[in-house]
Amino acid sequence: MGETIARRLGAAACAVLALCGVAACGSERAFGSGGGEERADVRALLRDLKGLPDGMRKAGDRPWKPPVKSKDRDCKLIFDALSGRPPKSGLRQRAEVSLTGDLLGEDGGIALAAYSGDAAHRHHSALGDALSGCEEMGSSDPVAATEFTAAPSEVRDLGEDTHTRTFQGTLNGFPYQIEVVFSRVDDTLVSVVHTSLGEADGSRTAELARFALARVRSGPPGDVR
């Protein structure tokens, strides 16, 4: 009822009522507000990446690019989400950034996708199932010597609402590993990927995931809540 009265009184009266706690006056909700409330702008979360793990830095505003494509339904769902193509149902907004690191062949990415209603929960669950179903990937070109097999991840302590998986194998004949993390903060899916020649450092992957999750929960630096 208070919101109806506020709309009729106009913008000025609405502001007064908002100060009194009577109406929200249509203002955007803040980041990390909890309770399933929608965040104002997930793109702002990836504009300033201060606080990344040591040795990692922003490579560009474009999403991370997978080293191999797969026609397997589960594998495609996983790597689409990591590379800026999240599930579309209920999607409100998305943002991605690619990263590079100081280690040999190290790169990665963060992809955020904000949803309406319970879509984030549903898609997060589906991604968890897909991680269990995606077992092998490989290039159709036998000369490329690119193939990956799923394995348990060493990434730890990211909370119950997190799915992790490792894909290890070869990229153009060189040993290569891909660490994948999917998590959810209220209405937002958080997708993190970390790769390296040889073996990717699971503790470094966890640091990167904690950075992304903390950013979504608290908002970008300087965000007024």
C-alpha cells in the first residue's frame, strides 16, 4: 500500500517516504544485498580487478577462450558458461574478463551471469551435473594431439554451494591442465577457470575463485551500499 501511495505522490514525496522507511522508491538494490535480491550491475564488478592473486592480471574484456571445442552436451554447457555463453533462461546480465599469469602457459577467466527468479539456482545445479557427465574432450584433428580427461579437483574450502573439476591432458602435444569452479551468490552464477602448462596450482585457482566470490558478495571497490 505504501508503495502505491508513493507512486501517486511523485518523485519528491517518494524520496521523503524512502527516508522514513515506507517505500523503496524504485532505487537499484546494492551488491551483496542477499535474500535473492537482484544486483544493480554485474559489469561493474569486473572493471577494477585490484586484489587478484599475485602474478595474475587482466588480459582483456573478452571472455576466456577454451582450447578445445566439444560436441558433448555436458562439456559444451560447461565451457560455454566459462567463455561468456551462460544458460539463457532467465538471464538478465552477464560480464566476463580474461586473465593471464606469470607461470608458463597460465591464463584464466571470470564469468558472471545474473538471473531473475530461481534461474541461477537451477542453472547452477545443471552445471554441477554437467561436470559429473563431461568425461573426455578432444580435437577432431589427430595431428593436434589435444585431448583432456576429467579428474577430481584439488580446489578446496570454497563453500558447499560450489562445484569444482579438473581437466588434464595435452594441448598441441604439451601437458596442460584446466581447473573449473562454478559457484552461486544469490541470483548470480560465478564461473572461474584457471589453466597452465603442466599442472595448474589448485591453491592459486582457489585464490582466484575467492577473489571472484568476494567481489560479487561485497560489490566493486567504492560501491556505496
